[in-house]
Amino acid sequence: MTDRVPPDWRSGREPHRRGAVLVKGLMDTVLTLWQTRMARPGGRASEYQIADSGARVGRQVLAMLIRGISYTPPIDVTFDDILRGILAADAVVVPDDDHDYRGTLRAAFGPLGITAPDDDLDGLSGLRDLHYPVRLSSLASDPEEVYRFLWENPAMLRAARSILTSPGRRACSAEHAGGS
């Protein structure tokens, strides 16, 4: 697609104008992948084959988008989060990516200013060095468990120990907070 994207599209208040940038990135991806399929030997043998190639690419990119939505944060979703979600979901479903769908998607979104990290698609790289064992069921139901977890991992969660012991908050006991 040749439409130029205004440089201030992220700060605009019109949601359809901002959403059009996402559609542009997806359509550029479909168009590039479709052209790649047609460039293969026999890729333009018939009108049916051309139409079928476009339909296949479109269905695959749509499936990537739909799966990717489940990999986005529940609130305050950014366009970068959407791209990261699409890439992460596709990496799980299609680890090999022989047709370079993810690379084409990155290439289409890059000029629009929408990017995703290369190495942290699952969002877990910052959680690999936790100092306190993660007990998800306890974290979901026990406030003391949450305080202990935060106390042991303040830098990773960007929570200062002083916040945990500020007036109005229940402080962790010294035995659970590492005795400091």
C-alpha cells in the first residue's frame, strides 16, 4: 500500500485513523506475502491459483492476528503490544516459519513505528531470576504471599521496599522478608 502515514498518528484522538495504521501494516504484510507466493515457479499459472494464493495468505495473517490478541495485555494495549502478541502466538503455533511470515510482518510494521523485541516475545525474560518461588495460586488469593513476593523481588517488579512498609500498608514480617 502506498498511502503515507501521518507522523502524528499515535497522538491523534480519532480511533479510526489510528486503527487504519494497524490495518495498513496487516495489508502490507498480506500483499508482500501474496506477491512472494506468486513469484514462485508456477505461482501465476491461472487466475484461480492467483486468487487462491491471496485467500490463503489472507486467512493465515487473519489467524495470526486473532491468535495474537490472546497474547496482549488485558488493558492499555499498545500497537507494539499487538505486534508482539501476533509474533509470540505465531512462534508458538508455527515455530519454523518457513515462509517468513513473522519477518514480513516486522518489515511491514517497522516503517510505521510499530516494533516488537526480537528476543522477549513471551515477556518472561525478566522473570528468570526471581528470588522467591512463584506460587501462582497463593499469589492470587493470599495478600501476605504477594507482599513476600514483592519484598524479595522489588527491582524486577519495580516496587520499592519502602512502599511495602509505608503507613497504611501491612508490612511483611522480618522472617518472611529475608530478615532485613
